[in-house]
Amino acid sequence: MSQSTAATAEIETQEQEEDYDIPEEVETVIEHLLMGLKDKETIVRWSAAKGIGRVTGRLPKELADEVVGSVLDCFSFQETDNAWHGGCLALAELGRRGLLLPSRLTDVVPLIVKSLTYEEKRGACSVGSNVRDAACYVCWSFARAYEPKELEPFVTQISNALLITAVFDRNVNCRRAASAAFQENVGRQGTFPHGIDILTAADYYAVGNLNNCYLTISVHIASFPEYTKAMIDHLISMKINHWDGVIRELATKALHNLTPQALDYMATTVLPQLLPIAMGIDLHGRHGAILACAEITHALYKLGLQTNRSVVDIISSECVDALKDIHQKLQDRKQYRGFGGELMRPAMCCLIEKLSLSKMPFKNDPVITGWQWLIDDTIKSLHLFSRSAKDSIMAAVVSALSALCEEYYQAQPGQADSEIQTVLVSQYTEGLKSPQILTRCGSALALGCLPRFMIHSKLKQILEGLQQMCIVSQKEGSFTEARRDAVRAIAQVCMKAGVCVSGSIDSALCSENVAEVYNALLNSMNDYTTDSRGDVGAWVREAAMTSLMDVTILVASSAPEILLPDLVKSMMCCLAQQAAEKIDRYRAHAGNIFLHLLHSTEPAVPHIPHREELLTIFPVEATTSLNWNAPSQAFQHITQLLGLPQYQYHTLLGLTVSVGGITESTVHFSSQSLFDYLKRIQEDIAALSQFGDTLLSIFRDNLRNDRVSIPFLKMLNQMLANNCFEIFTTQENHQFCVDLLTLCKEIKKSKNISKLRACVSVFCGLIQFQGEVRKKVLSQLLMLLCHSFPVIRKTTASQMYEMLLTYDDVIDPEFLDDVMTLLSDANWESDLATVRTHRNQLCDWLGVPRPQVVTKSPA
């Protein structure tokens, strides 16, 4: 009875489904919704997809399947990215609602796999990230819609495509969406191979870093055989010819890392596949393929070492010949020129480097001459390339030259081919005199990267060339970047040459040439060149600090006896000066190097002045706990060096530009630390006198150096305002005050308004000193009231007004009100004749002789 009832119910259901009547309006609505999937606005496509999902859910099975068929028409390569995006959203909505029948999966899955890598180039960028993101949404909805058995035939396709997107997609949102979709499938389906192991490495947060994805996560995933070839094939077909150069470079590095997972596949399939592309017509493809050939060949060489096989045993002779021919073909087609040359030259330099490191059997082959020509021509042509490409090209050239020399220019192990050595060293030292700054930079770096056997017997010539270029260009105030690179190169050359106490000056750092090297580096520590970019000399100073540290550690470890006390003292003083200056980054760099040298034990640096006191000021913990970037921490330590006679001058010189600077935090903490030190020595006349002498020495040495003299006057004004020299005011005509006044008179001759304003403030501060000095100060101020610059006259009157309010014993009380009224009410910016009358009146009231106008005799 029950069986017959069930059969009857089934027949009735079939009759009901066959006997449906759908209004024509529904068809029109669905047509509009399908058109909406291709709309240019994302919100319209999203609404249309949701609408299709809702309407389809109310249609009979056959008609619903027809709607699915219409949605699939969006996935045509004649359609725009908007249609693909709308189609993915619609499929996701249909899948989420269970309206996508399992029978349709054979049609849908290949389209979704294509959508996961969909990218269409538009001008200088591409579109399609929204399509890939929506495709991940489709995969996420599949995990919820189907039973594992229904999805099982497509697991390989879907898992490979999702992982490729999660690891190699350029867009972080797509990578995260793919990771989330993969996680959903692993959790709900349970059929994705090695799902849990992969998810721990490629979770939502891990895939946020592009470098990590390409270089680390990809290797972990490729260790599972199911995914290895799919990942390699994707990199070869989609990423080495990508429009974004960063992606191309990362893809080639990823191929290098993936080579151990598929050695034979790389050697027999991938490399032969890449070589035609490396000589093809597509610029981006050519660039990526050359880099990929370089990286894969080097990876194969490293794997060959483990089994005692050379790289030519692993790859075919045809591939070896093709790799050798790449340079000649590019040169014949003139593909090193123009915009393409910006990509081809560094790519080819990378190939030269990797083939040299892979010990390709090209010694004495004509191709080596061709490679050397490319390196030299690139150094000479650096100025022709765009600013953004120059640094990467230079780095590639230097790496290529170093590897090329190491592998192909040795006549015997450890001995250079003398002919090539002479040519290269002469060529690069000559390049240091080029009128092109980038040729100088390239030549300096080229000399710095030469291996030891190439430097041997040429050290004197190389060091002289680098030192001469530093000295000459510093005097001219030009070629700053070249000086920076030359300073780096000096240290690199010394590190390669090594130290030998009684060695030849042509082969090693020895007692005869160590002083010259140190003098060149110490001279560079005083490079304060400025141009429209600001304090560009800081680049040279930073490089000089690093170079001094490297050379000092080298000499101290090998032959400390040639490290003269004077050299160490000059170095530590210069570092102390830099550690007290105003730019946080360079102060931190100097401070860290200062502490590194002070606390170095293996080797210990000899002859450091006041070592014991320094260790008290900077205990070992300071190397990690002291933040030199923070003015609040740095200056309270560095000002303690003012109490050490050998460091006082340089530390105060560095503090001068900080205390007299314009950055509020730097000025606040540096001046606070300086005044704290001065308070501590207020009662110690000898210490204060020594400090005053040092102060005068700095002023005297930098009278015409605006970089120091203007901040110095500002600092001096603060010191006078804080009564730091109160002990000197008790004596009439104290020598410190007399000398200070004499130097300030020199400053008064300047035409620099900032300097003159600062000088006026100092004169007003000097009024606190008794005796003849006070009269001379008043005389100078009254002369400034008739200065040729109206703004200086006005400033002087204003400052004098404030001065008389502060020091009321300067003037007879009888005339005080008249003087104050005249200073405040007179128009000091009017013509000189009127101003001079007011000034002379002030002279009479103040009891100072009227200044006489000097008439210049005709020439």
C-alpha cells in the first residue's frame, strides 16, 4: 500500500513540474538581470547577481539550468572584465543557494580556474583583480554547496588554482581571498591534498607579505608533489612575462627556490622552454626569461655540487650554447639601447653573474670579451637611464663584474691575468675623473668589488685614484654620490687586500699607507656639502663612518701596532662630533659605531682616549638599551664627553648645530643637557675657563662658516641668557668676554641677516659683563642701530629695549624713560639721516661717544 502511494505522489510531482506557466515578465526581468551582470558599476553587477540567485531559486529545474547556461555566456574572451566579474558573482550566488547542479560542474570549474588567473593588461597596469577575487568567492561557495563526492573529480584543478592565487597573485586581497576559500574547502570537503599542512604555512596573515609568499610559502607548498609542476608552470606561463617588474623578479627567484623540488623537470623541460623566450620580441617576457635562465642555472649548479656533477652534466649542450649566445643576439638586434636597455642590461648582468658563479666552461671564450664590454659600456652609459633604474643597474653591474673576475680572470689560482688586470684597473681609475657623476660612481664601485688577486700589485694605484677623487670633488662641492661610493670602495679594497705590517704598499694595508687611508676617511667625515636636496654631505659622512669602523676592526684584528694613537684619537673625536649633531639618523649611526669600537673585545681597539671614563659613561648595556635616534636619550650621554679634555672640542662642535638648530625636540634636549653640564661646573673656575677657551676656539675656527657660526651665536645667546658665565661677570674686562666681543665684531661685517640678528642677541647678552666691555658692547649696538639693513635696525632697537628692561643698571635712571621711549616709538626703518639723529641722541644719554661716519675714499 505504501509503495503505491509513493509512486502516485511522484507521478503527481512530475505532472506539476511539467505543467508550469511562467509569466513573460519574468523572462524580461531575467534578461535585464543578465545584462546587469556586465554593467560598468560594481554595485549594479553585485545587485544583478543577487537578483539572479533569488529569481532562479523560484524557477523550475529546467528553466533554472537555462539561466545558468546564460550566465556561463559571460565567460567569453570577447567579453570585458566586467562581464567576467558579474558572471563569477552570479555563479557564487547560484552555488551558495544550491542552484548550480553537480552536472554543470564540468562546464563551470574550468571557467573558474581561468577566472582565478584572469588578468588583462591596460596601458601601464592591468585589470582583473576583482574577477580573481570573485572567483575565490565561487570556490568558497562550492565548499558549502556540494558533497565531497560531487566535488572530488575537480579537487586537483580547484586546489592547484586556489594555491597558485593564494601564493602568486599580485593583489593582497586576492591572495587572502584564495587562502580563505582554500581553508573553507579543507574544512568542509576534507579532500584537498595536504590541506592542514598547507594552511598552517599559507593562512590569511602569512599571505599578506608578497616576498614571503614567493620565496618561502611557495617552497613549502611545492614540497608536496601534487602541486609542484602546476606552480612551476604557472610561473613560466603567467609570471615571468608579467607587466610588473617586481613580480617578474620575484617569480625568477621563486623558480630558483623551487628547482630542488623538480630538478629533472627544470633541466629538461623548463630551461629549453625559456631560452626561445629569452631571445623573443616581447620585452617583459625577454627580461623575465633571462633572469629565470640565470636563477635556474645557478640552482642546478648548486644541486650538482651535492652529487659531484658540473652544471654542463645536468643541462644539455644545446642549452649551454643558447645561454652563451643570448648576449650576442641582443647586441646584434640593438636591444641594449633605449627603454628596453634599462631592463636588458641588468638582466644580462644577472645572467653573467649566475653563469660565472655556476662555473660555466667559457674561459678564454670570445663571449667573455662581450660580457666585459657590456659591463664597461653600462658603467659609461649610466647617465642615460631613468633615475629609478640607475641604482638597480649599478648593483647588477657590480655583482656581475665581481663574479666574472673571480671565475674567468685568474691565470692561476689566486693570480690575476696581468694584462686584463692592468686594463681594468687603469680603465676604472680613469673613470673616476669622468665628467659624468654616475660613471664615477660606477667606476668607484667597480674598483671596490674587484677580487683580491685583481687588487694585488695595484693597491697603490687604486687607493690614490679613490683618495684623489674624494679630495678634488670635495673642494669643488660636486659629485657627492661619487665621493660616497669612493669612500665605500676604499674600505672594500682594504678589506680585500688585507693587512701586513711590513708588506708592500702595492699589495696590502701596511704601516706606510694606513695613515693615508685614515686621513682620506677622516677628511670625508667633515663633508658638509649642501645643494637643493639639503645636507647631501651626510651620505659621505655616513659611508665614512662605516668604512672607518670596518678598516679599524680589520687592522685591530691583524696588526694593531700600525694603528697610531693620533689616528684613533681623531677617529673617536670625529665620531663623538657626529654623535652630537642634529640629524637623528646620522647621530644614531655615529653613536652605534662609537659604542661598537669602544666595547669591541675581539679585536680590542687600542689607544682609545679616556677609555675608562667612556666605559663609565657608556656601560656595555648601553649598546642595546641606548636609543641614539631619541634626542631625550642621546644628548644626556653625549654631553658627558664635554668633561673629557680630548673630546671636548669635537663634542661641543657637534652640540653647537643641535643646540642652535631649528628642530624643537633636538634643541630642547640638547640645550637642556648642555646647561645641566654647565651647572655642574659653575663653581669650578678651571673647568669653566677651559670650556670658555674651547668655545672661543670653535668660534674662531668657524667665523665665516655659516653652518656653524649661526647656530653657535644662537647657542651662545642661550648660554648668556641662562647666566652660564655669571662667575666671569664679577671680574671687569674678563679675557673671555674681551675675546668674545672681538670675534662678534667680525661677525657684524656679515651681510647674512640671520647671522646679524643672532649677533645682535649676543651683544645684548654681553651687556651683563662689567667694565670696558660693556661700553664697547653698547657702542656696537648703537652702530647697528644705523645698519644699512632696515630690518637689522628695527631688530636692534627691539632687542635693546628688552635688554634695558632686564639689566636696569646699564643706564643712568634719569635718562631711562627717555631712552626706552625713543627705542620703542622711533621709526627705525626710516631713512638713515633721520635714524642717525635718534641714534646720536641715544649715544648722549648712554654716555657713549657718537660713532663717526667713515667716508670711503674714491678708488
